[in-house]
Amino acid sequence: HVHALAVGLNKFSKKQAAAQKWMKYLATVPAMKNYAAAGGVPSMPEILNTMVSTNASFANIITYAGKYGYSESAGAREFDIYAKLAEVLSPAWVGQKTADEVASVADAALKSLRK
């Protein structure tokens, strides 16, 4: 299973301060508790441990992640690659373009990043 969640701040946003405040909140214990209560699996082991009584699957997640979980670097410029893919694929995800239209753009973007 490969999983990524990300939140970013649009540099053109007129609400930069509010967005930064919200993004800082997302990494807090109360936010992670709310996320867990809503059915999410927070990345904070201490939250998982304290909420096993409300979600029994957290016990298995703690054990499994501790035994098998790891984060391995994909190589040089991995963030640049991920960011570029998110940029060029997003129009297809929201229905502004077709998958076929963005596929060649994604290929070209990746080729340019490998240079």
C-alpha cells in the first residue's frame, strides 16, 4: 500500500494567513483526534494508542505499522516529481481535461525533470 496525503498553500491565495493557521492546526493533537474520530487513521502513534477503545482496528494498525511500515526515498527530486505530477494531472481529476490530454503533458514534465 502506498499512501500520501498532502495539503499545500496556493501562492496566489488571498487568504495566506488563514490558510497557514489552518495548516498548522492540522498537525496538532486535537486535529488528529478529530480526524481519527471521523474515521481517519492519524500518523501520530500516541493518538492511535489512546483511541483503541473507540476504534479496535487501531491496535492492528499500530502493530503492523511498527513491524512493517517504512518510508523510503524514491530518489533525487522526488518532491519536484510529485509536485509536477499533481500540477499536470489535477485538471483531469477535476474534469477540466481528459486523462489522455494530461498523460502526454505528464510524460513530458517527467522527462524534463530527469535532465
